[in-house]
Amino acid sequence: MSLSKNPASLCRVETLDPTAHAAPLFAALHGPGNAALWRHLREGPAESVAALVEHLTEWTALPHVRAYVFRTPAGEVAGMGARLWREISDHSTLQPGPYEELAAIVFHACYHGTGLPRQGVALLIEMSLSNRTLNGCLWRCSIDNVASDRFARKLGFRRYASGPDGTAKGVPRHSYFYVLKRDTA
């Protein structure tokens, strides 16, 4: 599978280092004028670089989280995202076994519509599916996040359910759930 076409043409993916990446991530995603980027996510934006370092340090220490930054060809930090290990044991639609959920995908608004987000996420999908033990990738988004819904479908994800999904910033969240199975990727 090659969703990314030319992996180096628009986007580079590197492991997120909280200390090294917090300041450029804060500048690109958390600063003034960027609150709308975080409307549909469970957390964020951070109030300061120090708060972001603390959050990212705690988050990346979790054993099921693999977090990344997305860079432009010029080396600018354009966004961030993660692969989260999920073990599905009893589900009517999904084959039981291991999956990776793509999560906390956020790019600075100036990159929306440029192809860079699609290529960056495609690289994460390829990284996940290179693990031959995984059944596929998962994606979820709030039902009112039309852009994320459309983006998941463009990447080849298939919606398999919708329903309650905990809370986001203290508000009950209703989400769509998607799968990109290994055999269809």
C-alpha cells in the first residue's frame, strides 16, 4: 500500500520529543488564533510551552502511545499525531485482535488543503500496517467534525459504528468510528 505516493515530497514524520518539540508545536498549534484547531479534540490547546512540555511528557510516557510531529520539506513543524495500540476482544463488526488508532491528529490551518496532512497521516498508516500482526488502523471523530469525517473516508477508512464516546472538555461526546483493515488498505 502506498497512500503517500512520494513519502518525502511534502511531509516528514519524526518521533515527538516533548522537550525539543514543545516550543515549535506551541507556536504552530497552540498560540493565539489557533483555538479552533482544538474544538473537536479531548484536550488542548495548552496555555503555555511549559504546560505543553508537561502534557506531552506524560502522554508520550504511556506504553500504548507513539507520538509524532509532522514537518514540511523546509523543516517547519506543521502538526502532530499519534498511533495508539488497541486490543479489540469482543466486537460485533471488528475482527478481534490488535489495531492501532490514529489519534490527536492536528495540523496548523495554513496546511489544510495542501496535501501535507494527507501525506503525513498516510505515512502513519504505512508505519502501522508495516506491523504484520495488526488487523488494521482505527480512526474516530466527533460526529460534528465534518472535516475529520471526510478526511478519514478520503484515506480509505470505512465507518463501522457511531455512539457515545466519553467526554471532551467536560461535554459528552458522540463519535463516528472507522476502520481501515489490512486486507482493504
